[in-house]
Amino acid sequence: MEKLEKKQPSSLVVSPTQNNIVLKRMLRDTTAGALGGVACVLGGQPFDTVKVKMQTFPHLYANWYRCFLSTLKVEGLRGLYAGSIPALTAMVGENATLFLFYGRCLSAVRYLTGKEKIEHLNVLERACAGSGAAFFSSFVLCPTELVKCRLQAQHELNFVAEKVTPKR
């Protein structure tokens, strides 16, 4: 009787060279995501601080411009960048995770759909890969976002606490 060998599909066989290519791509994706996160925080943190203050204390500020100027006048540039460390941690972690897992999720969707190359995936299949990546990034983003928002509103919270606390 002839011995039947079960062959693995070629898409599952990974040579050491292919493994190195995948690892390099993962490192590149993670680094790109981290650098993108840093740039996003440095450019957007003052606007995010104003947004959080306006959402937390809508009665204190007439509009975003007054909130921005008041924060800059009272707390200085440091006030506009309050919560930057958690924001950097969150954004770097989120973007690095998104970039890393998006590449892995694209490969998984490609495998599940039986397509030869990632380039052959359609928009819906790419959206599924993006949703998968977002799922993983939420575990990084949610806890750090809470800390960041509390630090951004700390000045107003301290002010409200002083007015509410009865003097002895």
C-alpha cells in the first residue's frame, strides 16, 4: 500500500528567511505606531486638555478659546500639557498595538479567506482586520485614558473641592 503523506498548505510553511521578514515587519509596524503616537500627543494634547475641561466643567468656560486662554494664563504651558505622560503611554501603546495587530490580523484574514496575498483583500476584509486590531488596542487605551482625563481636570477639581469643603 502506498503511504499517503499529508502536506501542509504552502501558506502555513514558514522558512527562517520568511520568519525574519515577518519579525522585521512587526518591529517596523510597532515603531511606526509608537512614533505616530508621540507626534499625535505633542501636537494634540493642548486641544485634548481644553476638550476634557469643557466636558467636565461646562459652566466654567464660555467657549473653547476662553478655556484655552484661561488655562494658559493660570496654569501656563504646563497646564495645557497636563496628563501628557499617561497620554503618551496610551497613544504610543495604542498605536503600536494597532499597527502590530493590524498586520497580524491582515495575515489572519488572508489565511481565513484563502487569498494568496494581502494585496488581494477587499475593503470589507481589511475592515475586519482593523476591527480585530482595535479590539486589542482597547486593552491598552482605556485604563490610561481615565488617568489622563483626571490629570487634565485636576486644577478645576481642586478648586471645586476647596469651595465645597467647609472651613473649620
